Amino acid sequence: MKRYIGLDLGTKTIGVAISDPLLIFANGLVTIKRKDIDSDIQEIKKIINDNEVTKIIIGMPYNMDGSKGPSAQRVMSFVDLLKKEIDNEIIYVDERLTTVSAERVLIENKVRREKRKDHVDKIAATFILQSYLDAR
């Protein structure tokens, strides 16, 4: 059964979400602590292979005016390297304010500040993937 993953590519962590086999719901999977590009790509490849992932949805951090800044350039550079290692289709999705929304959800659920860091990127990846699934 095919699944999609959503990625929120931060500078220190990568949030990963995965769809259900029916491609209706996104669920947070894991937060990868970034080490180096090669290790990060290997972890993503393992997730892809272990879960029969066919499509990767990546949050694109556009500026509020819709332009691409340094963060967007970092994401595109990472994706260029990832494409050399995998054959899966990769789709960019506007991720503006997903981290803010993820923080808000954690605060509303009274998650302590120290614990929020462990979950915010995974939840942001869930929002990214769910927005793609809903728009299909």
C-alpha cells in the first residue's frame, strides 16, 4: 500500500509525518535530529523504504510576501541532494505559519515548553502533509 510522507526541514531537526494507506489522514511520525546531510538523507531513505512511501511532500518556507528567501534556498538545496538518492516524486507545499500553528496546538494542549521542541516539527510536518492530502 502506498503512503506519502511530509517533511518540515528545519536547521536543527526534520519533522516527519506519514499518511494512512488510504491517503486521507496525516500523522506525526518522528523528529529527526539533524547531524549532517548524508546522515539526514539516509534516515529519510530508511523511512521511505520501511513504509513503502511513493510521494514526498516538503514544506517550502516562502516569505510572507510569497518570495523565496534563504530558508527556501536551503530547502531546495537539500531536495536537490535528496533527489540524487531517491526516485520518489517530490512536491513542495507552502508551509507559511505551520510552525506557528503547531506551537499553538501544543500550547493549547498544555505541553510544557521543554517538551514542545520535541514535537513542534513533527506536528508542522503533519500540517504540511494534511494540507496536501486535503487539496487533492
